[in-house]
Amino acid sequence: MKTPAIFVVDKNPIHRNLIRYNLELNRFANIHAFPSGEECLYRLRKDSPPDFLITSFFTGELTGFEFLRCVLEIHPSIRIIVFDTFEDSQIPGKLITAGACDFVAKTRNPDAGISDLLKNIRYLAREKVLPDGQ
């Protein structure tokens, strides 16, 4: 199986780069990171879709719900994982209902959250055959 293509969207450059770095350390090679949802949407309209999109809830001018809706309108097959923390415990469930395939909580220990994120990507990649049967 080939390594999945992954887009990462987080307006915080430290979080964005930390996610990307850990993905690369774990042999994920096809990673593109964006500081805003708008930049990611532009890329989605121009290029073939990634297998996964990891995003925070606030992606710039768009909320997580708006961004999720836009992404799924462009490419409904993208598996979206929201990686963030919320004071309102109902938001993760609402994101799943809106089309995200998973939610991983950011914690005070970033390594724990990223470790969970990596486990979920590996699991989801095994559960669904990637494009072109790879």
C-alpha cells in the first residue's frame, strides 16, 4: 500500500509544523501543510484530492463547519480528521455528523494527541482501499 496523501490545515505554525514533522518521522511522505482553510480549498480545486485532511476547527476566516462543508462539496471522498480542543463537548459529535470521519483531541501533551492522530490515520488507511487500489 502506498503512503496516503495528507493535507494539514492549522493556522498555528507551531502546531502545523509539529504535525507535519511527526507524520514525516512516521514515514508519511506526501504531506502538504496550509496556514488557512482558504489556501487549502484553493489547492483542492486545482489538484487531485488527498486521502486525508487533518484540520483544526478555526482555519482562518472559515469555521470548522463551513470549511468541512466546502471541502466535501469539492471532494466528498476525502477523509477529514479534526484535530483540536473544545470547551463545548457537543462540537466533536456535530463535526462527525457534518461529515468528518474522526475527531482527535489536542491535549496539553502534544505528543499524546499526535500519537493518537497517527494511530487513527493508520487504522483508517487500512480500513479503506486507497485510490487506484494501492
